[in-house]
Amino acid sequence: MTSWLLAQKNSEVPSRIDIKHPFLATNSVIGAVYVGSMTTLYQTWYRDNAFKQFHFFNDMPEWKGMDKLGHVTTSWWASQWLYSSQQTLGLESENLALRSTIIPLCFMTTIEVFDGFSSGWGFSMADMAANLAGAGLFYTQQHFFHQQKIILKYSYHPTIYAEHRPEILGKTKVERMLKDYNGQTYWLSIPIKHDGWFCLSMGYNASGMLGGRDNIWTNQGVLYDYSSVERFSTWSMSFDIDLLKLPIKGKFWKTFASTLRWIKIPAPTLQWSRSNNLKLNPFYF
């Protein structure tokens, strides 16, 4: 019985890589990721927006909640990825779960500070609450269950909406994966069997959105009115796979799996929306 409990407790512990100075190595990687990610984020989101005095902004009514789900999922994934990576490097600590929670929150808070100085946005308390929710979900599960039973996931498919407003929804394929909320779906996956790899997933996405609050905007003095385009939400139910629970062995598999764990596996999906009622999508991502 004791051996079984230990096996369950360590079911998500990755194979370790021998590093002479794991703490130094881990912090070096974290520093590099921080600089690289913040630079990329600035070039993608903030480069074309003027900076102003720090201010707050209420964006709760925007994008039908899709951006908030993005914050929750990102902070959860960053926490569980950092936890797994530190274990792989051989860094052990009683506060490893807490450290893996706080560091991503620092990343996300930096983004909110960027927003606070940007003329296009502002510091969002709702975004910070979503960040805390995602990190809190990771820490709570790691603290009480020593693993992540509830998994947050993401999927994306191209839409026609970005072509009509590329300055907001993205000009390139990579930008649209980040900015076009119409093509994003956020999922909550739970294993059907205790500690199994086969999961049941519940998803949410919204479509018909050419702006945060409505589909009317002005660009260079020209009025664009797409108010006839319906903005609606869709709820989905599908199956999924938890890569980290698959019975695959290998030195780097656990890190690889934890890195891609947040990507929803394409599968047949049952969807419901007020516009389309109930339908079966044979292949949805």
C-alpha cells in the first residue's frame, strides 16, 4: 500500500538530468526566458502603441471573457511547466510548488505593468485576478494532490475575422494565434479514470468578434460598421489525452510532455451555441 501511494505521489516526477549547479542553471534559464518572452511580447503587442502615465482600465466586458481564460490558462501552464523543469534539473525544495507559482505571476504582473503604461490598454485588475486563479489552481492541486488532476488547455483554428481587422486580430499566423480570440478555444480536461491519460474536456470559445466590446470602429477616419455580425459563445464537450500520463519512458519525455500538455488534442466534439444549437463536429481543434 505504501509503495502504491508513493507511485501515485511521484506519477508526474520527470526523469532528472544531472546538473552540477541546478539552482544556478534553473535561474539562468528563467532569466533567459523572461528576457526573450518580454522582448517578443513588446514587439508583438506594444511596439505600435504610445506610452503614457500609468493608469487602470476595466476590460471585463471585452471579448466575451476569452482574454480572461487566456490569462488563467497561461499562468497555470507556466507554473506547471516551471515545476516540472526544475525537477528535471534536479532542484528540490519544500517550497518548489510555491516558487513555481510566484515566478510566473511575476511574469504576468510585468505584462500588466506594460499595459498600465500603454495608451492602448491599462492595468487590469480583472487580468490580475485571472492570473491569480490560474496560478492558484496549479498550487492548490500540487499542494494537496502532488499532481495536476485538472488540466487547462488551448486550441486554435484560423478564422475569417482577422482578415477584416488585422491590426487588432493579427497580421501573421503567429500573431493571430495570440490575438484572434475568435479562433481560440479554452478547455478544462479531467481524467475519466483515476490518474489515467484519457480525459473528458469541456471547452468554451466565442466568435463574431471584430472588437473588444462591439463590431464598430474607426480607422484613419473611415468608419467600419459590422454590427450585423453576430457575437456569440459556444460550449463544447470532447475527449482528450494527458501527455504526461501516457506510459512512455524516456529521459526528456516528461519535460516534452509537460511543455505541450496545454495543447488540446484534435478530436470529435459536441458543440452548443445559441446560434447553431447542438451539433457534432467530427474534427475540431
